[in-house]
Amino acid sequence: MFDKCILHIGTEKTGTTSIQAFLSENRDALLEQGYYVPLTMGPREHVGLVHLFARSDQKFSTRTTLGLHTVAKVEAHQKALGPKIRAEM
């Protein structure tokens, strides 16, 4: 397990996509420096975190893209994603 977690959170138009792109493109170099950038939550943008913590009945574009059209599908996705993230860490 890790000693420290750096969690970057931001709303639209605050540079989050640029930061996530940099982290993704430099994943190997960062790992050599002791920084691990996870893949399970999304290879580039970590939308998996959004799916874990947003309300199950909340609708937004990435859920639509993933076919998560019902509360039951969202909750099943959340239940499956949690263990995958823990296993990767």
C-alpha cells in the first residue's frame, strides 16, 4: 500500500483534463520517480471515481456512454469497480 495519496479534483474549465493528460502521457516516468498513476479508474481521465461517488440516480454523459442507463446498472458498475481499484492499489 502507499504512504501518501495525491488526489486531484476540479470542476470544468479548471485544467483537470490537461493535468490528467500529462499524468497519463508520463505514467512510466512518474512511476520511476515513485508516483503511481492508476489505470482502473480510466486510462486518461479518471471518470471511474465519479461513478463511484456520484449518486446512483444522477445522469451524466460518461454514464450514458458506458450504457449505465438505470440505477441498477450504475450500482452494479460501482460494486464491480471498487474491488478492481483496491486490487490495483
